[in-house]
Amino acid sequence: MRHLCLFLLVIVGACQPEARRLLVVDLTLADPLTLEATAAPWHAAGYRVEYRRFYPHLTRQDLQRYRTVLVLGGRQPENLSDALTIGDLAILAEWIRRDGVVVLGYTEDGGTLDRWIMNQWLAAQGAGIAIAAGSGAGNAQLLDASPLPHSALDNAGFAAFPAGHNYPLQIRDRSQILARGGGTAVVAASRVQDGLIVVASRSLLASADADSRAREFLVALARLTRRPAEWAGVGAGTRPALLRLAGGPQPVAVHPPPLTPPAGATALVLPHPVSTSREDPVAVPGWINRQGMRVLWSRFTLPALDSLLGFVDVAALNALATTIPEPAILDTASTRNLWKITAERFQVTSIRWFPAVALSAIPSQGADEVDRHGRLAPIACGLDSLFWRGALRPTYRILTGLGGARPEVLAGVALDLDSAMTYYRGSGFCDADYRVGLAALGLERTEAERLAALPPVVRYDTLLERGWLGRYYEGLEGAVAERAIVLRAELRRLHPDVRFAFHANDVPDDWFTLGLLRGFSSPDAPVLLWLKERRAPALLRHYRERGVYALSALGLEPDRATFAPSESSRLRFAAFSENAGFWLDGAAADSLGRVIRRFVR
């Protein structure tokens, strides 16, 4: 009997690590720093969350190593990403037969292909769940969701929580609903064979940092997946059907599942522990130290300049960033006169000016970028010397000199990263990029020459299957940072006090943008980030580990007429304690200016 007990203990001990491990598969290859909020509730529920960024497909080894898999859908065909394959679907079907848990997080912004594939797979499993508008166009709704009373998540509370953007879920049985929003199901589950399937949007699964109630719900959801005894309250699936993959938005790739991931495709643990060993002090400019950044982001037109300056004064702001139209960047007699008048207007104010340009609008005579499918992208090749020498460098030099004879009116130059980040996130395979990336791999000469001869259409897949994609992108990012360091030094010789600001709605996480941030930042002159990201402290710590020194400003909604007292105090703390200020994007109405003035007092 004693030997039998010891044998059972060994078996339980061997199974326990598998039960505690969760694999995140993100078909967008998102940077780990953007998945922290998604991973946090599962980590809090006792999972060891592992993320294999540069191999976003399932292998047969995953069936033995993990109990739960969180599949975050891609953005195809609207935007560039990977997509689910027939091999992935085969592994997922076997996953639930082995009493595993499959969590499907569909993409609500684009991602029609993966939503359609998910729906076809759910139907084949008899799950009784479908993502509405999963195979067509339509806008996901920004919703508050409420845990369903008397559901399998009785311990998730009853209060509504911000759930991000969602499509309605069509369900067969009310017992499958775990949360509702807008009168429809937004989180649903189904018992299929011996496993459990959960469906929700990526936005909802990443909402833990938006509100404590959202975090409470997501932690309860994660705990449910670890307790099979509590699955009895979840509606059961019906008989499986044939998997039908014909007639989708795009053909579904076959890609047989390999036995193991490629050797170089290592899994990272999330949430990533932040090291405290590189806490280099960051120098904060005096005007930010005194008041914080109070920035208005707007478009430049000379007739509207007085109105913008008036709004900045009414709202008690201290900086104005204006995007410059492409023709006005050219160095001509008329543009020099334009900027002379502009500098005179700023001269009589205390407002700091940041002339700005959109990265995607900078013209280049060089090659275009090539995406992961081998197609040309409407953005300049990131490492083409003609782009840096003939487009990016002259543009930055012109912006830095717009103060003319009054350089003191110009506090810095800004770059709008929106649109460009989308293209660079799915690209990096033009000839110039490819040469630099291959050199960073340190391959033998024969192998490097063989890979160099590959056509663009197979470059991404070859690097992916060999496990070299991570090192390849690291090489691209490092090369961009080296060029940005040289450009930054040149610009600071022209204007020693110039600051570099970057504006984006999403967190910068692509190889080109991160390279720019690394190259333009230093401890004595950190870059200024104007983002809408609410997790600024954690984001800046992660950036610091990667050699990016930054001060962040929180984006406030420009169309609000007022703030509730509780919201005002919360936003004020976020803007001036967790961030180094705030920025506004949009129209400059006097009523909004008075609201902002009261907000900053």
C-alpha cells in the first residue's frame, strides 16, 4: 500500500506542472509588453503563462506541456498578421479531447479571416457558440459587460465592468453565457467532449487594467478553467460535425503541425518580471518638472494659428504640436516666410512649439517596404539608405530649423507614428532590411548565401520555421537605433536643446519604431511619448530595459464637455503622478478649454 501511495504521489506531481501551464499563441506576433494586461489575470489565478512570440502555431509537444491554450486571433485580411492553419485546428480539436481548455480571443479590429475560421471550428466541435459578424464586415461595439447571475461564474461579482470592443456571441443555451453586454452574450463557454472552450474578444481579455471589476471577472474566469469540477454548470456541446473551410475570406493554410517548436522559438514567461538593476536617472526638462506636459496636438494652418494659441491660453496648456502639411516642409522662399511669421507669433507667448510630421507621409525616392507575404507595402523600406539620407534626415533638419532666427520658440520636433506602425509591424523584408537581418543571424557563409537568394514571398516563412525570426527582428531594430543615434547627434548640433516627441494611439512595438525610440532617447534627453496607454509606469519600465528612455503624457478625450468629480481626480492622478502630463487631440473649443483649465488646477 505504501508503494502504491508513493506511485500516486509521483503521478500527481508529474501532472501538476502541466495543469498549471498556459500557452499564449498570438497570431499578430505582439510585443510581450502589450500582452501584460492579458496575461495578468491568468497569472493571478495560478497559471504559469508562457508566450512563444516568434512561432505562433501549435505543435504536438504543446499537448503534453500545457493544459490551457489562449489563442489570440490575427488581423488578416484587413491588416498583416499570421492566421490559424488547418494544423492548428487539428491540435485544438485534440486539445479538448484530452480534457484541456481552449480560450479563443478573436480580434475585433480587422481579423475577419480568423473570426471566420474560429466559427467554422466551433461549429465542427458542436460548441453551440458563434461570433456574430465573424465572417463579414461590421463594427465591434464598445461595451460594459456584467457577469451573468447564477452562471458558472457565480464568484465573479455582479457589477458591470468596462469590456472593450466586442461582437455579439450567438449561443445555443443560456447556460453558456458567462457575461453579457448590450443585451447579448460577450463571454461564452461550452463543455465539449472532456474539455472546455471559452470565447471572448481580445479587447475584453486585455481589460484587466481598465478597472478592478474587470480584473475580478477575468481572474474568476481563469480560475474556472482550472477547476473541472465546476464546469458542470456550463452548457454542453452537441455532436461534432465535419470541419468545412471552403468559401472563407481567404484560403486556409494547411501547415501540418510539427512535433516541437523550432529551436530558436523560445517561450517567454508573462507577466515579465521587471529588472531594477538598470535604473539610470532620467533628466526631466524644467518646464515639465514644474507643470507637466500640457500639450495640444493639432494640424497647422497659418489662419488658424491665433485660434489655437488662444485655446492653449484658455486651457492653461504649455505646448502646441502641429502637424505640418507635406508641401510646407519644402525649403522655398514662401515657406521660409511662412515660418518667419509663425516664429514671430510664438515669440510673444510662453508656449512651446513642436512642429510635427507623419512618418507615413515622408516621401522617399528609395524602395518600398515588403510585407511578410512578399507584397509591397505603401511605406518606405525601413533600412534603405535613400530613405534615411534623402527623406528622413532632410525632414528632421527642416523641422529643427523652423524657428529660424528665433530657435528658442521651438522646443522640439514630433513624429506621428500612426499608420506607419501598422505597416512596419507586418513588414521588414525589403532587400535592404533582409541583408541587415541576415547579417545579424551570424550564419555560415554558405547558408547565408542560400537564404539571401530567396525571393521575398518565402523569406518570412523560412525564418519562422527555422526559429530565426526573433533574432532577425532584433537585428533590424538595432540597425534602426544605430542610424537614429547618428541623426540625433546631428540635429542636436543644429539645436542643442531640441527634444524629440512621438505621437501614437497604440503602443509603439514594431521593430522600426522601437529602433527610433532607442536611437533618439538618452538618460539626459528622454523622448516624449504622447500615447493613450493607461499603464504608463509599467510600459516605461519595460522600455527602460530595452534602452528606451522616455517621459509619457496621457491622452485625454477631446470631445468631453466635463469630467465627473471622481473621474477628474482619477485622471489627474494618472496624468500627473503616473505620467508626466497629458495631451489633447482634436478640436479647440473654448468650452473644452475651460474644462481643461479647471482640470489642471
